[in-house]
Amino acid sequence: MSIKRIGFVGLGAMGLGQARNLLARGFEVSGYDIDPGRGALLAQAGGTLAASPAEAAAGAELFIVLVFDAAQAESVLFADNSGAIGALPVGTPVVLHTTGSADDARRLAARLAEAGHAMLDAPVTGGKSGADAGTLTVIVSGEDAAFETALPAFEAMGKRVTRVGTEPGQASTVKMINQLLVGVHNAAAAEALTLAAKAGADLEKVVEVITNGAGNSVAFQGRAPQILSRDFDVRGAISILIKDLGIVNEAGRRFSAPLPLASAALQQYVAAAAQGRADEDLAALVKVYEAAAAIEVTPRKQA
């Protein structure tokens, strides 16, 4: 079924870029964000600013939720008076882009099914840059009909759509593994650059070598230039990885899978939050290492 009208709740660092790409592909987007300024940016791009999740859902042929966690998603959908479900046409599929646990996805899918809606468990990866450029990877699990309905929207927002199963929770499990690696790699990048600074290495040369060698990662390649230039504009907040690594470590406990690296990484993000940095960019994790090592990771002229 070809769709045109999309409701979108959550116009943050990634959601706004995704909504803009939907508009660029000819979809009509009615969007809501708790920050009215974000909604105004959507309106400037040609979208419709909604006053509530319910207003965004009215008349939608697909409804997308991209908020911080499952609790917020549940409120968006089911809150008294403002919740989307009261206004969403029966049968309209719901896309849950929010990163949460597999249990969260299954629970929300069950509630939606009771209300007459199929849910696609569809977390995304690729960061703000991918959201802006329309190059995200969309990880999807859910029933066939809902997937076929949502696929054109997914293709407008991402360069790769990988369907990992037919049941909600399967995609969230894959995203959890992705976030384990993101969290560890981001911490490793900060740690490595701090050691390089303490050792007196030419940091720009270090970055050049690593990004072209076996030690490279997407996290290092993205964060290292930010760290060296002290560019901490928020693209993805530390609080997100505290939440996501919490999900990872809880799964490790549940399944008796030791996760020493994920556990250690989580503590570094918690330390950043303790310094008041929970809402800062992931690159700002280096400040935890800098404080411990009594150094700032900035390039120095070599003698």
C-alpha cells in the first residue's frame, strides 16, 4: 500500500533529519516534539507542526516514534488526553525507532496490537550525520504487511534497511549488540588519545595513522577529530549510552554472559554524568580521561 501522510514524534538530534528526508521524498509529515523550537524547524522544512502526539497521529498512514526511551514512547502512545492512540486511525502501523530492550519492544507491541495496530521494532544506527544525510541503517522486525507499508519511508531515511525477523524484540536485540560496540569503541577512542597525549605523540599524526590502520573504528574516525578540535557540539548525548549500556549489562546478567568491557565502559559514562556531562556529546567522554590523567587532549607543536 502506498502511503503519503506520516506522523512523527521526536524531532531531536536524529529525528529532525529523518523527518526532513521524508519531506524531501514527497511525504507529508506532521511532527511533534516537546521542544517547540524543534517543531518550528520542521515547519520551516515544509512539515506541519503538531501541538501533541495525538495531533501528529490524526489521519496518519504511518506513525513514527523516536524518543529517548521506552517509557517516553509509552507516554507518547498511551498518555491520557495527549496520547497518539486515541487519534491514530485503526490499522495504521506504528514504527518504534526508540532504542530500548527487547522486552520493552514486545510489551509495547502487545499494547498496540490490542488497540488494532501492528508495531515495527525498528531502531536505527548511523548517528546525526546519517540522519541528516539519509544514510542510516534501519534494523527492522515485525509483520509482513506493516513492513511493506513502512518500507518506502525507511528507504527515504536510510541507505540500508535490514529486516532481522518477524517478531518485535528481534531488532532491538541486534541494536543492543550494536550499542555495546559503540559504547566500548567510543570509550576506547578517548582512552587511546589520552595515552597518546601523555606520551607526547603528535596527535594529528596519531589520528592519521589510526584512521588508516587496523585500530580504526567508526567511533574513532568520527570522535577523534572532534576531540582534537574541541568540538563538543551535541550529536549524540552521553546519557543515551548510559541508558543503552544499562540495557546491555542487564542482558548480560540475564543471560549469564560476562561483559567486562561493556561494564567498564558504562562506568566511564557514569563518571561523565557525575561531572555534570550527561547531556554533552559522546566526544566529551574524553574529559573524564583528561581529568584522571591531568592533561588536555589537544595537538601540540612538535619540537
